[in-house]
Amino acid sequence: MGSQSEEIFRNFNVKQTEVDSYEVVKAKFERYFIPTRNVIYDLYKFNMRRQEEDEAVEDFITALHNLAQNCKFPPSFGDEAIRDRMVCGILDKRVSEKLQLEADLTI
């Protein structure tokens, strides 16, 4: 390990019994270097997403799927959230209105 790694390691407050455990040390470094997600911010980005000018509908839906992955939606709710965001965020208001009239709309 380099000097920077050793300095970071010293700040972990690893118990003496854990110092030789590769798994414990690896987990400590992963928690240090891999940031935790801010689900509220991820939900904000998802809910604010609208289709952009010159963006194909398929690309818009793909972007919604990608954003939804970070939102921690329950499995049964994810598709509904994407569907609702698609209906609200699509640029063509006539298409949006037609989609709103479909009672059994799925994606």
C-alpha cells in the first residue's frame, strides 16, 4: 500500500483482530471510495425528467428506465412510475392525452 492508502486505512479504526482480515479491510475501503446514493436526489431527477426537443420517444423511455434503477422503487411499482413519468413528460401533448385515456396502459 502507498502512503495515502495507509493514511486512509489508519482512519478506519479497524480493530486489531480485523487488521489481517482481507474481507474486512476490503469492505472498509469500498465504503470509503464508493459513494452512497442519495435516493431523494435520484427521485427528483426521475420526476423532473421530460422528453427533450429532438429526443426520440424510445430514447426518452430508455432514459426513464435508467433513472428508475437508482430510485429503489418496489418491483411492482417501477413500471407504473416509468409509465406515469412517460405520460406526463412526453412532448407531444396530443399523444399524452391519448395515453391518459387508456385505462390499462402498460409499458
